[in-house]
Amino acid sequence: MSLLYLEPFGLSNIKKPTPFDAPVHRSWFARLGGYIYRHRTWTIVIWAFLIGVSLIATPALESALKETGAVYEAGSAYQTEQFLQKELNLIPEPLTLVFQRRPNAGFEINQPDVERLLDSLRRLPSIRSITNAIENPKYRSVDRDVQYSVIQLQVEGREADRAIDHIEQILTQQPSSSFKTFLTGKPIVDRAVQQISKADLGRVELLILPLTLVALLLVFGSVVAASMPIAMGVTTVSVTFGLLYLVTLNLSVSVFALNLTTMLGLGLGIDYSLLIVNRFREELKSSTVEEAITQTLETAGKTVFFSGLTVCIGLVCLMLFPILLLQSLGIAGAIVVLLSVASSLTLLPALLGFVGHRIEASSSSQSRLAAQQSFWATTARTVTRYSLVAAFIVLVIVAGLTSPFLAARFGLSNADILPRSTPAREGAEILQRSFAPGETSPIFLAVSTQTPNDSILSKQHIATLFDLAAQLQTNPRIASVTSLVNLNSQFTLENYQQLYRDPASIADPTIVNAVKQLSSASATLILLKSRTVSNDAASRSLIKDLRALKLQELHIQVGGQGAKESDVIEVIKQRLPLAFIAMMVATFIMLCILLRSVVLPLKAIVMNLLSIGASFGFLVFVFQQGHFQTWLNFTPVGYLDILLPIVLFCVLFGLSMDYEVFLLTRIKEAHDLCGDNSKSIIVGLENTGSIITSAAFLMIIVTSSFTLASLIFVKALGLGSAIAILIDATLIRAILVPATMQLMGRWNWWAPRIHK
């Protein structure tokens, strides 16, 4: 370990403890460094093999990924839809083909053109049924400018994708001068998300690599040194993609896993490599290449290992939420973090073993580094001298940035996750404007008998259903009710009881079709359209009231998009305390082991929460309230996707802890040698200030590049990460951490004595 940084305190005459002076007590990290150096060729060969295999598997990964996955499959709404699918053969998420009259194209849509187009679609073998506005007049708007048809497919998975391709091809080949068409619905939205996400990822990667290479050249002043972090980041992401493909063979993985994997893989790969390479160059000044590698892993390698564990802890906690999106992001994130640590502790030292002294920077770069260290030493002295004032100012700023989060509104993204120009979103918004806002997200009431062989169409049950339908129709939050007992407004209860006494004798084809679609022997469906969108508080209140309904001798279940969203929000609220406690406890224990202190880990956790809170406040200010929407090219939807702060919290808690670990381990090194709290703080910040700033700058380049994505969720994930890292590396680590450590004095290093 180089002790040059202790010269200002007259401590440079302390004997340098090399790993060869005390072989009996060499740590696991030092032994690993020596082993990797001696077997560096085989280490590189093994990683090259992993990269090659991963590149072969990666093309198959894209088609294996699932939709966004924001569904709680154990929730009552999802189970209700499974029940309806089994009982009524209902497809809860069909395609919707929207027809909108063109301006100056007559008074209404040309119906013969619509029917010719639908007839062409009906001939496709993958389509089960199409219900149009003639069969169901409710599918036509009051002004007759808009109508829609519901398309049910009889295929799933990749066959469904091919069916959608055929539908879109027919829509393109048979345009009409009378109307425009928009294909929408959840399957279309999920498909658009996958396509846009893939395009965004390719565009972001092309931007990230050149920018980070230029930044690394400025940091290191050496092409060889600058290329190392880039190589680590690319290696980590490539191998992670290969492992993710193996995961998809047994588990469902969300398409957003690719974005998180790329962001974390490149960011952490560069971060950790920056720390390793910087320490290696420092050790190389007074050691052989093998000694430098060994001591680098003993110090920076240990820091990277524990830092990676903190990031991994947060990501693993995502798996405590029974939501596909969160669990798959947790799996993908944990894999990429572990690979980042593994490549930094094995592949990078092997490469450094071959490069050796050629990694040295130019004299001008070394002069710049000396100037940076002088700047950070001055900053540390100033902060420690005015620690109380510095801490107060930072806390006021962070509180101001966090305050918008107090007004946060949460929901779940639907078609509004897409850019406004996407046909799937355009179609959904046309339906919401022309019909009730809840037209695109109907509520399903599944009513079933409770005893075997009991007919849902019995006289008594028809009376119960009739009263229920009448009650629902008077509810001001409900725009329309479709059921077996309100098909004809002229029918009385007795009429319906007489009609359904013998369903086989019904002559009216409309009623026959309704009985076939809306009922089985023991169950029936009541379809509701709310007057508000599914994310609205009124819609959630309606779902809650519907679930509280009790029917005589009948069982009622509630499904639909709004009900599924309520289930997701509820299970997140239930699991959040567990995930939070697990993350805090695991991180606290790990930092206690690393720092040999009880106070510093507690303070580190508080510091992380401050930077994350400021990031959340900024996200509300931007994406909920709509500021900077022109610059960031998005349309605000008035709420935050509830999954976003969960993902960000688990990711940022680890990423922010990265810089805390970088700083505190160096302060601890100095404190172990000199025993002076103030001097240790100054030495630690002097020697890590520039590396933390550089690492944060590079991470900000990586994360902020994702703000160029078209999907709001990915854009917000990138911006939230970049803001948190910026605040963390400047206000928190450079000012608040040293200021509070100065105020706490010797209590920083307090730990209970354990007597054997």
C-alpha cells in the first residue's frame, strides 16, 4: 500500500507493509491476486470462451423475453380472469381495431369499407372471432366518427406475434379514404414496448461507448488504461446476456431486463475498473507488477468486492416482490453485478499483468492528478473546519429537492408508456376521447354459483343479477353495464326470468350470442366501463367497492386492468417494509464487517436515503408535474409508475453505497495508520475525491444516455439514476459525509467489544 498520501502529516516514514512481509496473514484477496497473475493467460482464455458462447446465445435472447410483466399472478384479479377464460373461454386482453373517420371524408365512416377489411381479417386462420360495431352498437361513438372492433386470437406466444404481423400487413395493404385504422390493446402495447426497447438500447449503446472512452482518456491520460474499463463493461454485459438466455429457459424475464443489464453492466464495469486501474498505477510506482496486482486486490479489490455486495443486496431484494418485472430485474441485476465484480477481480488483473508498466500515464496527466488531489485536500480541510455549517446547507438543499416527492401520485403504465406517436397509444387515446375514459380497460365481474349443478340462469339467480345490474347502472362512476339482464331496456325482471327458463328456445340472435359469450352453466360475466381511467382514484375506489359486494347464494369476483393494478399496488405496499428491512439489515452487517464500526454503517445508510430521496423528488418534479418535457421529449401522464421508485430504490441504494465504500475504506486505511479522525478524513477525501468524481461522471454518462430512450419508464430510470449519482458524488460524499464524520469525532469508530 502506498503511503505517499500520508506525507502531509509526517507519516511517510512508516514501513510499507507489502504482502510478502507477512505471508502468514495474507488475505484471500492478496492470494487471489498472486494466483491470477501466475495464471493470467488461462484467465483471459476462460473469459474469452464465455464471451464467445454468450455472443452465440444473445440473438435468441430477444425473442425469449416477455412483456413488461407488471402483473401479480397470485392476485384475485388475475385469478378472476383465469376463471373467466376457463369458464367462458374469454380472452381478457384481446386486440382492438380502431376506425377513425378522416377529416373531410363525409359525415361518417364508410361501413362497406370497414366490412371488407374485417372480412379479410376473418379469413386469417389465427383469428378466432371479430365483433364489430354492427353486432354491438356500443362500439360506435355518439358522433359516429369513431368505431372499433374486438379481435380475439386463437394463438399465443410467437404465433400471436406472427398473427399481428399479418393483421398489420392487411391494414397497410387495404387503406381507405374514409377512415384511419389503429391497432391497439395490451398485446400490441407489449409488442411495441419490446420493439422500441430494442431500438433504444442499440442507439444508447452507440452513444455510451465513444463518450465514456473520451472521458476515460481525460481521466487516465493513457489509451491503454482508458481501454481497460470499456473492455470490462462490454465483457460484463455480453456474458450477462448469455446467462440471461439460460434463465429464460426456465423463468419469465421482462424485456426491461436488457436496459437495466446494460446500464449496470457498463456503469459498474467502468466504475470498478477505474478503481482497480487507478490503484494499480499507484502501487506500480514502488512495486513490481506482481506485487502491484497483489496489493491492488488486497485494497481496491476488497473495496470492489464489498461494494458489489451492497449493490447485489439491493437488487436481490427486488425478488421479494411477486411481480415478474421486479423479479426479473432483480435476477438480471444480480447477475450483472456479480459478473462485474468477478471480471474486475480476475480478468482485469490478468490483463494488467500483461500490460504492466505500459499503463503509466503521461507526465502532464500525473501533474493534473496531483492538482486534483491538492484540490480535494483543500476541500476536505474547508469542510472539516466548517463542518456544522456545511452539513446544515447540504441538508437544506437535499430537503428542498426531496419535497416534491411528498405530492407523488402512483399508478401503473399502460399504453401511455409509449411515445404519443405510436399507433397503439394513439388508438387507446382515441377510444378514451370518443367513449368513456375506461373504454380501454373494462372491469370484469365474474358471478358464479356456490353449489354444484346450480344453474346461473335459475329464476332466483336472475332476480339477484337483475337487482345487481340496476344498482350498477345508477352508480355515477360507471359509464356502461353489459350483462344478460340488461340487454333490452324494455324487459322487466319477469321477462328475463321467462326468457332464460329455456335458453335453447331463444330466437333472438343477439340474445343467443350474448348468452353464449356471457355465461356458462354456473357462471356469468358482467362487463363494466368506468367513467375514469384505471389509474384514477375514482376507478380504484370503484374496484374496492365492487370487491366488497355480497350476493345472496352467489360468489362475485372482480377482474380487469384496473383490478390487476390495484392488486399490484397492494402487494407492493405489503412487501415494501420487508424488502426495506432486509436491505438495511444486510447492508448494515456487511459494512460492520468491512469498517469494524457500528456508527459508520448506520450513517452510510442515512446518507444513501438522502440522495435517493432527492432523486425521487426530482422525478416527481419532471415526470409527474411535466417540467422539462420538451427537452426530454416525453408527454407527462400525471403520475409515477409505482414500479419505478421500487426499482430505483433497490438499484440506487447499492450504487450510492459504492462511493460510500470507496471513501470510507480509504479513510479507514488512513485511520488504521495514524489514528487521527480529522487527518484520516482529509487523507481519504484527498485520495478518493478525484476517483469518486471520475467514476460518478462516467456513471452519469452511462445512466443519462438512457434519457434518450422513447419509453418513459426507461427514460425515468436513467434520469433518476443520473440525478442520484450526481447528488451523491457532490453534496453527499464530498461535503456531508466528511462534515458529519468530523462532527462525530471518535464515535465514528465505535464498535462494541466482544470478549472471548
